[in-house]
Amino acid sequence: MTPGRRSSTFTRLLRHGFTDPSAAERLLDGPELTTVRDDPVLLEALGATADPDLALHGLVRLLEAQPTPTAHRELLDTLIAAKPLRDRLLGILGASTALADHLTRHPTDWHALVTYEPHDLHPGVTEFERGLAEATDPVSLRVAYRRCLLSIAARDVCGTTDVAETAGELADLATATLRTALALAEDAAPEDAAACRLAVIAMGKCGGHELNYVSDVDVIFVAEPAEGTPEPQALRSATKLASHLMRICSETTVEGSIWPVDANLRPEGRNGPLVRTLSSHVAYYQRWAKTWEFQALLKARPVAGDPALGQAYLDALHPLVWQAAERDNFVADVQKMRRRVVENIPAAEIDRELKLGPGGLRDVEFAVQLLQLVHGRTDPALRSGTTLDALRALAAGGYVGREDAARLDEAYRFLRSMEHRIQLYRLRRTHLVPEAEADLRRLGRSLGLRTDPVAGLTREWKRHSTVVRRLHEKLFYRPLLDAVAQLAPGEARLSAEAARERLIALGYADPAAALRHLEALASGVTRKAAIQRTLLPVLLGWFADSADPDAGLLNFRKVSDALGKTPWYLRLLRDEGAAAENLARVLSAGRLAPDLLMRAPEAVALLGDGDGGGLAPRQRAALEQEILAAVGRAENAVQGVTAARGVRRRELFRTAAADIVGSYGTETSPAEADQGALVDRVGAAVSDLTKATLAGTLRAVVREGWGDTLPTRFAVIGMGRFGGHELGYGSDADVLFVHEPREGVAEQEASAAANRVVAEMRRLLQLPSADPPLLIDADLRPEGKSGPLVRTLKSYEAYYRRWSLIWESQALLRAEPVAGDPDLGRRFVELIDPLRYPAKGLTEDAVREIRRLKARMESERLPRGADPKLHTKLGPGGLSDVEWTVQLLQLRHAHHEPGLRTTRTREALAAARAAGLLSAEDAEILDEAWVLASRVRNAVMLVRGRAGDTFPTEPRELAAVGRYLGYGAGHAGDMLDAYRRTARRARTVVDELFYGD
């Protein structure tokens, strides 16, 4: 061979898409293709395949396998002369090594590709049954199945059939295969066949007439006794036949297997009997079936066995399918099922997962099925088991926007085509996009992307995946807006009743009000309404994910009414990714955060990613600086404290919003896993905010009454949860007030000034206004309510030296200076340290007194009618139990264990564990109970807008508390059980550590 000729052939091969021209040239020069090596028709046809190298190699193998020279010549002559065979055969050889292997083992099967009659273009079950008719055992059935598969694949790769038609043919071939397998099973056991009537119901993609090349074939078996046969005997016979059918299709033989037959969608799954009677099926679905089981029945279709029994199965169960949307939490259940599927994908595979990943095939299928279940009750046109047919019907009925449906249809077809070609290569069940460049190149070329197959494939795949990801949830909500906006005359849109059905399915209790809100927000041709129509489909989905969608939508309308003319508001929601979702979560999670926001809606800016500081809590120093500056600018004390309370309201909103977002999670970041961290953040933020507010209020009062200097040094000491940095949203500020006359000031004058300061602070912080009041509680002072509100440091010293009781030492464990004169606060701490950290610990009498006080508090303070086991403060295993146990350890051991000298419960508990005063397991049990009880109290305040120590009884409020704590819709009972269990374990530890010897 001359170098010039080689160079010319080499170039031609490259031009025709060969990646290894040298190897291709050797094959063309080989004995099998000598007579046709220069035929331009052959090269053109090879170059048109997905992988010319693979096609040429497969062709040589097939020619080598021909049994006689005559057969070899017949194949070559037909290949060159008949374009239909050439395109089909080479198309298969360039797309599937598995079918090339089959042709090599059965070298005359290429004849199945020769016929090109009209009836051959779209065969159905009858034609496939004819193709399988000669099968007499599992091995011959596999050979016949592959021969039929050759014709389907040939039409697919040549573009004779589109992806939907190919999927339908694969389902028809599966139907014919199941019928043949059942006939083989019946022939092997005629007595069993005579004893029962057995019907095979296809489910999943086979039932939906949209099967893949390689997929489990999901089935359900239903049987009835033949006349004169007892039911138990008939069911045993039917079970034998069903089991044999499954083995015939699934077992591996010398010809491989066909596909697994999966019966796990049956009632009770793999734990239930393989075969049931029709009445048993009906009883199960009426009483026990979960939402996803009705969703699965959407695709049920009788395919083999007794046709009358199969039809009776459909007639009995289909009415139940269309009642599924009336079940509580229907949409939430379906969406949770979808999320669970995504969560179970290995992290390393999620970006390559074509079927189950975000923006994958399952997103389209779930969205379509959800809409079918909601609206198929009243519109029989929507009851198709085939995804694309159902999508088309939804668009025709106005249940889905036509443009959205067209884009989803295009994306679904492309993704299914990718899935088909990936599986066709080796006939293996996979949904992962390959990583090797050669595989991606073949895949891209098989889909018609010839210029730059790898880049083109990646670009198109990502484009379609993005369309699906953006549309699959909006699909549910956008038609609601079209129904009220009425901007496109003549286009089909949701009827009022259909809109009502959809809103009810989404969890809206008042669909009429919801439609009014949507109309007010989205109607019209203004820029504002246009942006709202873009935002609302996503927001409605987030509202529906909450326990109270009605409140979320109503609050959004209120905020939009207040801020709608503000240029930055809608721009923030549209352009800053986190802002819209954060707002939706906050507005639908309960009353507190929306109430705080409505009083100053501009605080919505905190929810974005920009310069508003976001949702991260601000440090105490920054808060004090802002509040003191505002007080300094104010004309009087009322204005100064009003400004301080305004900052407090804004920062309470920031804290509540961060807590809600952290508890719910967002699409880009999961919910905070560390519940203790959430409690600690809220406690620290609210406590710091309260300290800064008190500091500002003190400055305002002193400045108005005395100028720069008060006649007496004055300090505020935080007590209880305030001193422990553990304030919740609804907590009062427990404090003590201490003062010390300045040099030269009479004690009477100093005392009068200090009392005036306290009275004015309390008054100003409770004045009626748009901002929440801050209640100051000084009842932990010496002598309680009977004692003076303010004492001098010397008076405290005298009292504690002579009259102090053990409960006061215990209360002082939480004392910490929070505002006022820092030196006076430090000296107060030095005064009380010997009381709260006694050098000799506690006497037995003191321990007995603490236990007596605890028991008395439990019996006297627990509200009448309250369930003690669910009372987060005073119930067994609640806050009081844990805190008193920790405080008893502090009183006994803090003098010798410096780590215990802290006002914070969790910190003291950790120090006690480190000191060996309790086991790590007991410490963990107490910590878990304390965190959970604190979370519940925070949740109750967020949900109800007022403080509470026990779970709400109103169902929506209880569900909202559950959602905050991480429990999905319908799982409030699980939440209560978990609380009781956690509290019960904590009480066992308390009984041992607090009440034990």
C-alpha cells in the first residue's frame, strides 16, 4: 500500500467520524470486507452511526460468524444493496455492544432487520407474541426476545420511531414476554393452571406503556379460585405459577436474563403474600395503603393472564386512586417521597443521575402524577398512565400552562432518549451519565450531535435538566396565577373549581381567600404584577411546605401591600437567591416573626444576601453602640427608649428569622443538625439584645433626670435565664437592682434616685407601642415582692449574711451583671460568690430543703388540667428538672471545680461531666432533654405569638411546632412521643442524681 493511498484513506476515515483510523483501515483491508472496502456507500453508512469504530468492529465480527460462504456473501450483498438494512444493522452495531454480541452468537438473526413493510414499522403486542411463539423454554425465550429487541432498537437508532413510540414498543414486548412466560409456567404445571384464574397487572413504566430498554418490570398478581377449587388451594397454585413466571424472566441462563420481574409494589411489599384475591387487594387499599401506593396504581394495567379478572381489578381499585388527593397531607406526602429519593442518591453520583437527581426524569413524572391525582377525580381525560400523554391532557385542560408543558415535553423526551441510549450500549440497567469521553462522544452522536458531541451533549443535558428543575414545582402553582390574572385570552385555564381543588390539595384551608390574595398580587399589567407572577409560583411551593399556607400567603400580601411601591423590595426577592425563600419560610412559620415584620416591613431587607447584615446575630457591643447612639440623638427619654425598642424589635425579627430558616432549612442548605447550637444562638442573641436594651433605657432615664451622672452608682444584675444567656422569645428579664451612693451623696437621696430610675425604666419599656414590651421581673430579690426593689451593696451584704435562704443561694448561681456600673457589678459578684459556691458544699439539711422546694414547686405551680408529661418547664424531665439537678451539683462542688462556676446550664453540665460528677451518658440525656424543652418553648412562641410551656392543642399550631422541630406533615404524634420518651429518660437520671443519696 503506497503512503499516499494510506494517507487518503486515513483522512477519509477521520472525516467519517472514526477515532482510530489505523485500526479501522486494518479491518477494512481484512478478508471479510475485501470486496467492499472501497465502496463509498459502506463508509457513508458507518460514518452515520453513533460510533463508526464500534460499528465496523461489530460488522466484521458478524461476518466472521456467518456459518457458510453463501451466508457471508448474502449478508454483504444485502448490506450494500438495501439501504434500510444497512442503516438498521450498522446503526445497532454502532450503538450496542450487547446486541452485537447477540448477533455474533446468532448470526442469522440479522434477517429480522430486512423486512421494511408498513406493519413492521410499528408492531404491537400481537406481532411480538408472534415473534416469541416458538419459544419453548427460558433459553429460547431469551433468544426470541433479543431478536424482537433488535427490531425495536433498529427503528429507534434510525429515527423511524421517536422516544415515546420506542418506550411503548418496549412495553408491548414486555407484555408479550410476560404472556409467553406465563404460558410456559402453565404448561409446566397444568394442575395449578386449572386450579385458579391468575391475572398479571403491570405497574410502573411497563404499566404506563413507557418502558426502558433495561428496567425491572413491576407487576402485581391477583387470583381467584377456579370453579370448585378451595381458595387456599387456588392461591397456592397461583403463587407457584407467579413465582415460576418471575424465574423464567429473571434467572440468568447461557443467554443471560431478560429483566427482573419485581412484585414489591404489591400490598405490604415483600412482606406480603405474592398473590392475593381481588377482595384482599381491595380491603388492603381501603384500609392500609399509603399515599404512594395510590400514586403507583396510576399506572396499573392488566397485561397477562385472565383478562376479565385483570379488568375487574382495575374497576375495583381505580376509584380509590382518585380519592387519594382527599387524604390529609397528600401533597406533602408525595413531595416528601420525592425528597427522600433524592436524599438516598450517593453524593458522588447525584450530578450524573439522569433519572432520580434534581432536574431528572422523576421530577417530571412526580409533578405530572401529582396533578393527575388532584384533578383526575373530576376530569377522566387526565387518567392516562403514560407521562407524556398525561402532560398533554393537563395542558389541554388548562391544568398546566401550554408553554410550560411544551418545554417539559421536550426536556423529558431528550432525557429519556439519553437514558435509552445509555442502557442500549450494554443492555444494563443504569441511569448514570457516563464519564469517559468515548462514551459521551458515542452518546452525543447517537442523539444527532455531530459537530462537537461531548460539549453539545453536556450543554443540552444541562439545559433540559435546568428546565425541569425550574418548572417541575412551578407546574403546580403557575396555572393558579393564570386563572386569576387572565392575561392571555383564549388559552385554556383552570376553572374556579379546579383552582379550589388544587389549593385544598396544597393544604390551604380557605381556598377562596387564597385566590383573592393571588388576584390582588398578580393581576394587571404593571411591572410589579409581572414580577409577582414570576415569584409566586415558587413562593406558593414554599408556603405549601409549611403547616399554615394560608397564613404565609396572607402575610406575603400584607408585606407586599406595605412595600410594593418600594423599588428595592421586589428586586430583592427576584435577584437575591436566599431572600424569597427566607421570606416564605418566615411568613408561614407562625405569628411572632410576621408580627414583628409587619410593624416595620423594611426589615425584610435582612433576609437577603446583601449589606443588611443578613441573618447572622449581631454582637452585644455593636447593639449597645447603636442603641446608645440613638438615645443620644433623642430629645427625651420616651423618644430614646422608643428608639431602643425599635432596634430590639428589628433584632428580635433577625433572630427569629435566622432560627426559622436554620430549623426549616432551604433548598441550598439543609436544616441545622445541631439542635443545641440553635438554642444557644437564640439564647445568646436575645440575652445580648436585652442587655443592650436595658443599657440604652438606663442611659435615657439618667440623662433626662440627672444629666450625665446619677447621684448613685447603679447596676443591673441578670438572673434566671437572662443571667444564664438562655432567654427565649417570650422570656421576661429577671433582674436585681443594686446601687451605691456616690461620695458626698446622702443615702436617702441616692435611694430615691435609684428607685426613680427603676420605676421609669419599667414604665418606659412597657409603654403601649408598635414594639413588643420588655417586662422586667425583680421577684428574685431579697424578701421577694415584699422587699425593696433596689438595695445598696451594703444592704445586700447585710441581708445575705444574716437572712439568706438556700433557695437564694441557688438563684444567685445565675446572677451576672448586665448593665450599669461595671465596677459595682463586679463587686456584687464578689459578694455573692461565697454564697453560691460555698466552701464546704451543702449540708444534708440544705439538700433536703432544696428537694422539698422542688417537690412543692412541681405540685403547686403546674397549671390545673395540664398534662405533666408534656409540660416543658415543670413536667418530669423538663427544664426545671435538668436545671435543679445541675444547680445542685454546682452548689455542692463549684468551690472545688472552677469549671462549674458558670451561669449557663449546658456549660455547667459539660463541666460536671468533665469533672466526673456524672457519666457522659447521663450528661447527654440531660442535655438532650434541656435542649428539646427549650426548642419547644421557642417554637410555641414563634407559632402562637405568645409564650407557653406546653404543646399547643390546635392542630395547625401543633403541626407548625412539629415542622420547626423537623417533623413532616402528619407526624405531630411522633413529635409528642419523642418528647415524652426524651423527658422520661431525663427524669430517670434526675431521680438518681437529684433525689438519690
